[in-house]
Amino acid sequence: MRFREYAEEDLRSGRYDSAAFFAQQAAEFLLKGVLIKLTGSRPLTHAVSELLAYLALGRPVPEGVMRCAEALETHYIQARCPDARLSEAGCGRRRRR
């Protein structure tokens, strides 16, 4: 809950980089919590899109939801690594397609 509240406050205050960071953290922890509750474990990833795919259990994730998750990841990466280009998945890694 705390990270979501931080994200909302930062968004209202125009602190978009930290809002993206905290929004991603909130989504990641929520999805990992659901996965732990359902399966007893969680994958070792920070990618919200990957966590959604695990949670979907082989079913397709709705396109709009996946697009939002990938957009959040892009903004999260930019908040953490300001010199990262949008074509990178993280500091020094190439983005998967």
C-alpha cells in the first residue's frame, strides 16, 4: 500500500520519475504477493509484464494490460537509469521484444 501512496503523491506533485518508480514497485509487489499466495513461490524478476504472464497461467494477458505494464517498465527504467535509452531493458541490458 505504501508504494502506491507514494506514487500517487509524487504524481500529484509532478515528480514523475519517482511516481513511475513507486508505481512499478507497487505493481511488482502486488503481483508477487498474489503469485506467492497462489503457488507458494515467485519468479526472480522485476518485470511487471513477466509477472503478469506467470499469473495468467498460459492464457493470454489482455493486450491493453500488457501494453500498460510494458510502458510502466519503460518509465521505471528511465527513473532508475536516467542515461538508459528507451531501447534498453535496464542498465546495460537490451530490451526484449
